[in-house]
Amino acid sequence: MTYNWFAKVYDELMDDSLYDQWSEYTLSYVPKGASLLELGCGTGILGLKLKTSGYNVTGLDLSEDMLSIAYDRQMNQGSTFPLIHRDMRDLSDLPTYDSIVCYSDALCYMDNKTDLLAVFKEAYKHLNDIGLFLFDVHSVYQIKQYLATSFHAETSDIVFMWDSYEGEHDHSVEHDLTFFVENKDGLYERFEEVHKERTYPIEDYLELLNQSGFTDIEVTADFGQTVQSDSKRLFFACKK
């Protein structure tokens, strides 16, 4: 999934506290000083936090818009790390890393299990021995909570509407995003995007991870909690 106008309002809509929680979760598994590849790095906020924590970070994302914002953020903060424009399903000329992470439900944008398996296999191949692959996804419960919900917000020059509906597959949702962007003449122009997310039961993720080579897998929920029927976010810690 590529982002256009959504990239411009993404940071204002995100709960800032999540970045600290993702950083703390990573610190609980990966020693400082490790090389770390962040898949779906977005606008670079987490990457900068991880670099400040002592990791040797590389960021990767499919969206040029997101990476452009991430680059500007690096320039503003005077702290840089490599940013790669790439589909996470193909890491073929990248080196290996001590850890690969993928947060903020980025993997839920994979269209199907074949694509998800491709990411898992690439992660396994590009980890050093005893390397760690850490990721999160929406739970089946959370996908149900999204259905038939709406969220509206605005910034200084953008009015934003987010409406979610049941997707075409089990445990999937479609987000219809509408943006009204103010032009220089004070008039608003309308733009639309559709974002599709999909998740699976825990057993399906475990099966795909096993097929990729991962056998030592820990599953938790909501930043290290025990998985419950109403857990919103599932976390997988996979050791090579």
C-alpha cells in the first residue's frame, strides 16, 4: 500500500505514546548496538528513537511520500540513518541484520498469505544467526472493532474523514479516506484513498512463520501482555 495525502496527516493522527511503547518493546528483546532493519518505517519517528537508543538503524518503506517526510525529519533533527525505498517482500540485495522489526500493523497491508509468507521468508534470510524478527498485527478482535466506524479530523489546511467497512475477505477491513485540501485561493480540493487491511488467527501466523524457518516464537499482545480474547494488537518475537 502506498500513501499519498495520508502521509501528510499521518503523524498528527498517530498516538505519539505508541512510538515509545514500540521502542521499549524492542529494547526488551534486542541488545543496544545491534544492527536493525525497520520494515514499513513510515515517517521515521520510531527509527530515530531506536537510533537514539543505540541501534544501528536502517529504514525501509514502499511509500516515497512517507520516506520524504522521514528524510526531512532527519534533517531537522540532525540525526540520520539509511532510508530505502523498497517493497518488503523483496530484500534481495540487502545485507543481514541482528534484528528486523515491523510495527504499526504494516503487515496487515499484505494482500494475502502468499505475500505475508514472502515477507517472513525474506526476514528469515536477512537475519544473522540467532537474529530476531519482531512484528505486530491487528488481532481478529480489533478488525471487528473497525467495522462500520468513522473518524473525522482536521489540520490547519486539511479536513480528513476516515470511514471503515467490512472487507472482501475474512478478518479484513477497508478504510475509505477522504481529504479536503485547502488551495492557495482558499478553496478546498477533494482527494480519496482506499486502504485495505487483513489479519489472520494466531495459528495461521505461526504456520507461515514455521514454513519460513522460524521455530522459536513468542506471542504476546498489546506490548507484552498475555493474549486475551479482546486483545487489540498481537506481537510476535521470532528467533532465527
